[in-house]
Amino acid sequence: MIELEGLTKRFGAKTAVDGLSFTVRPGMVTGFLGPNGAGKSTTMRMMLDLDAPTSGTVRIDGRHYRDLDEPLKYIGALLDAKAMHSGRSAYNNLLCLAQSNRIPEQRVGEVLDTVGLTAVARKKSKNFSMGMGQRLGIAAALLGDPRILMFDEPVNGLDPEGIHWIRNVMKQLAAEGRTVFVSSHLMSEMALTADHLIVIGQGKLLADTSMADFIQRNSRSYVRLRTPQQELVRDVLAGAGLPPVQTDDGALEIDGASTERVGELAAEHGIVLHELSAQRASLEEAFMRMTAGAVEYHAHADTRPRWGAGVKGA
């Protein structure tokens, strides 16, 4: 378990993390979300004592990271896959970590096999592709067989097979009762992986809730309907207190209704339906709605004339 209490980090006049308090619990995958500049990386670095907090505390299973004698046996982390020594082989990178934490050498071969790098174990990591480097970083996180795992953008550089693999690894680790904390900007992947969400914006906590509740609270749910009997269905729905709204493609949208209720009303009045479906926003849409006021960096379409545009003879 990871516990944060009043965690704050200031860099001069800039407050990167502002009084964060939350708990990352075992037995589930907890996603860590926030716009660019929200303070996610700084928070994760403070969890590992890589940055000292201005105030507040972080505890790893009740202890500060700096007080752990063999930290890799408590928490394994992937924050930067490029942090490995480029002149060492994959095997020797992991062996150094193992020896510093009194982990048997046998474990090095086991994790290399787990991440699929056995065939290149003796090759220098500087020659690795981004995806191979990412797998090596994951191997380092798994090395001490820790009860807590922390991943920052774990799917970076991985191919589709690798993404599917790490997703299943994280789910399996959580199913074993471990604490799994993962930060990612890939909303579609987070939606398939995380059970619980911690969302921050401008260094402050915005949400600490289950995936299902987060989407429900921050998105619109409605029923979509298409029928050749538009006028009749409008009258029927309005009479039932469910006035529909027509969309640009000719479909009708009904808020505050279930597909079962709308289907039953249509059947009672002999209305032919070409489509009847429940619609709910994706995690990405819910996230955008939740964090709209906490985005620090806004991109805008470039409407300036291109070089030479409108210049005679260009």
C-alpha cells in the first residue's frame, strides 16, 4: 500500500504538487491520470525519494522509502526505461540491481524470461530499441518480486503484442493481491487496465474513485434511437416524460431513459426500430470533461498563412 498525506512540492514560486492525500490499495490496478504539467511525475518521484517534498509524507507499507533496507523487495518502479547503464548488457544491468538488494542471481534470468529478453540478455542495452528498453525497465521493476509496483507510461515503445502482455501482467499482479499504480496518457489502454482512478490537475486531487463511477459522474448517458416513424415516436416519448432530441444524422437521443423502457414503449405502440442503443462516454471523454479547467498547456490550430502563401511568384 502507498499512502500520501498532504504531499506538497514547490519549485520556487511554482507549486507542482499541492497537498495531495490519497491511498493506493492492494488487489487492484490504480490508474494515475492528469493533464500535462499536473504533477504526476513529481508525485511519483517523491514516492521513491528522488525528490524531497516541501511538506507532507509518503509511506510505502507504512515506512518511508529511504528507510527500506532492500527497497526492490518492497516496491518495483519503472519511471524511465533509459535510466539503465547503456554500456552494460541487459543481464548485467539487472545483476547489479540484484546484488545491491541481496536478490539471488537466479532471479535475473527469471525476469528476463518473463519480459521476453532471454535471447538478448548478453547484448548491451544501448543497442536496444525503445520497446526492448521498456521491457528491460519492467524486468527491473519485477526483479525483487515486490508487493508494490509503480509504472509510468509502461506501454511506451511496445508493439501491440507487448501492450497486450503488460496489460495482462498488471492485472495478474493485482489479482495476486499486490498494489499496482500506473500512470499513462493512453486513455483507451487505461480503460482496459485500471479498476480505480486517481486524477489530479495543477497539483491538486480531482478524483479518487472507481473507473465506473468516474465515467458515470463525468459523462452523459443516453439512449440513441432510429426509426422511420419519427413523429409517432416523438409523441409517445414526450407523453412518457422522455422528450427526444434529434441529431444531425436523423437519430433521436433520449436522456434519463433506459433501453428497456424505450423499447417497451415502442413495442406498445407498434413502432418499428432500426436502432436502439445505450450510449455512454468513453474514459477519454469523461477525463476531458473533468480536467477541462485544470489544463495548463492548451494547443490551438495554427491559422497563420503558410510560408509564401499569398506572395506573388512564390
